[in-house]
Amino acid sequence: MTINCKGKLIDLSTPKVMGILNLTPDSFYDGGKYKNESEILSQVYIMLKNGATFIDIGAYSSRPNAVHISEEEELNRLLPIIALILKEFPEIIISIDTFRSEVAKQTIETGAAMINDISAGVLDKKMLQTVANLQVPYILMHMKGTPQTMQQQTDYKNMMKEIIFYFSERVSEAKKLGIKDIIIDPGFGFAKTTAQNFDLLKQLELFKILELPLLAGISRKSMIYKTLNTTPQEALNGTTVLNTIALQKGASILRVHDVKEATEAIKLIEQLN
């Protein structure tokens, strides 16, 4: 199972780590943490050194009830930072966390290598065609509604069945347009209650039916810190536990704030297998 990132084939049969770089002032865990260029470069260096294959950069906070920002503001946050990082780390594989087709287009043209879309092309009807034209890997995530409304949309008759059906439809649309490298993300925390998130993790291996790489984004989320009655800042141990379970159930990519711990979990699971 490989994906092509700017001519470099990445083999996902061994799980990989995607390090998170938030350029938002209001992200739930690290919002506003990186205030200048040297802090950003230092964080990217640490993530690469600790084993990240991908760096996922986001400039639009998708936490529940996040503030909506304009496309222009999103691009103003992203483009200079992509250029800065590529100048320092020319071999880096940058993923862009966006649901907007114009942001996808301009960031890939600036040097990013893949698109990570929380809406799987639903929030911007031009997204799938744009990604097809760009010929880059595409991460489709499951969500209902928008970041502003998703927490009111947690009703499911059969959650797993509905999510798998959602993916089969979105993947079919993407393939029809010529998108070749597709990764699915079941969307922990997006239009799902804490109990539903654990149910999703419990049944994660069911996604193997889609025969696509699976990304798990559990890092420091409320399903951990609410269950443990703690905070995102104190949720690293819980994150590692749940990432380990996700790996055992078939995750190909762990999207995390803490790369070293995720890399160690992968090494230990590989040794076990």
C-alpha cells in the first residue's frame, strides 16, 4: 500500500506518523503556541527528528464551535509558512488541513504534497476536481455538518454502517474524477459523542473492507481527557494507549501532536507482529 508524494513513494504497509502543526490561535490543544518563525522551524525540526513522515499544517481550527475565518485569512497564515519550512527542509512532505479548494490549489502550488480534508469534499463542491487536477494524495474524513454545527449531529441508526457507506460514496466520486491515492479518516470527535468515539475505535478494523489506508486522529482529544477527567495538556499517556489500539486494528497513519511517543508505539507494535 503506497502513496505518491511529489514523486516519492511512501509505503504505508508499515504505519507512519503525521505530526500536527497548528497555525491557529484557537486550536483546542496548541492554539497560538508557535508565535514566530524560529518557534515554527524548531517544532518542525523536532517532529522530523522524532520520526514524522508527514507534517500536517492547518490554519482553520476545526474544534467544536471554532471561529470561522475567511479563505484569504487561511491563505495568509499558510503560504508564508509553507515557503519558510520548505526552504529549511526541502525534502519534507507537507500535508495541508483544509476543506477549501482554492486553499488546496495555492498550497500545493507553493510546495505542499497532499490534502487533508475534514469534509471529504462536501463543504466545497470544487474540492474533488481540484485534487484530481493536482494529482496529490487526498485524505477524506467523515464528519456531519460543519465544525460549528457537528456536535448537534450525533444521531445515527447504525454508526459504522453509515460511516462506511459515506466513505464508499465519497471514494467512488473521488476515483471517478481520477484521484488515485486516497486515505480515509473516520473522524474521531467529529459529529460523535465520547461513547460513539470509543465504539468507533472498538470496530476500527471494519474499515478494512474499503481496502484503503486508514488515518487515526485521536491525539489529545476530548474522548481521552473527558474520560480521564483531565485536560488536553495531560492527555499524552491516554493518547498513546488509544493510538496503540488503533495500530492493532489497522491504522496506517497516526496524526499526532507528540511524534516521539507515536513512533515508539509503532516500533513496539511492529516488534510484536
